[in-house]
Amino acid sequence: MTDIDIPSVKSQLNALPQQSGTRVFMRARSSAGRWVYMYTAEPYAFYRNSKTKKWKVVQVTPTTTHVINTMINGYVNSYGNHVFYKKH
């Protein structure tokens, strides 16, 4: 992971094994529960504490990369719609 915006969580998240398709658990150092991965909505990943039910938002995609991908995706999709869905 890169460009994480919560420094206190960065080292713990980067220490977790990266396994695609599985739920990731971030273990807390105390009895305050654990951070459970809930979902990703680019450029952020959302974690919820199993005990306190509080949420943490972690930026997992750099802002520049996200903006460039969004612009390119929007351009490609709008061009594709224009070419393939012309009224005849």
C-alpha cells in the first residue's frame, strides 16, 4: 500500500499479508478490538473496529494516480458511447 493518510495505521496495515479475495484483519495492540476491512471505494479503503464500531478511512491509491485514472476512464467511456451508440 502507498500514500496512506493515517500515519498511526500505516505501519500496521503494511505489515499485513496482501491476500486478494479475502477479508483483512488489522490486529489492535490492546483489548480495544481489531480493525476489520469492510470495502474499498477508490481511492480509499474502509475499516471498522470490531469492538467500538468506529470507522477508519485509509487512502490506498495516491491522489494523482486516482485523478489520472478517473480522467482517462471518463474520456474512454464517453468516446466509446459516442462511437457505438450513434442514432441512425
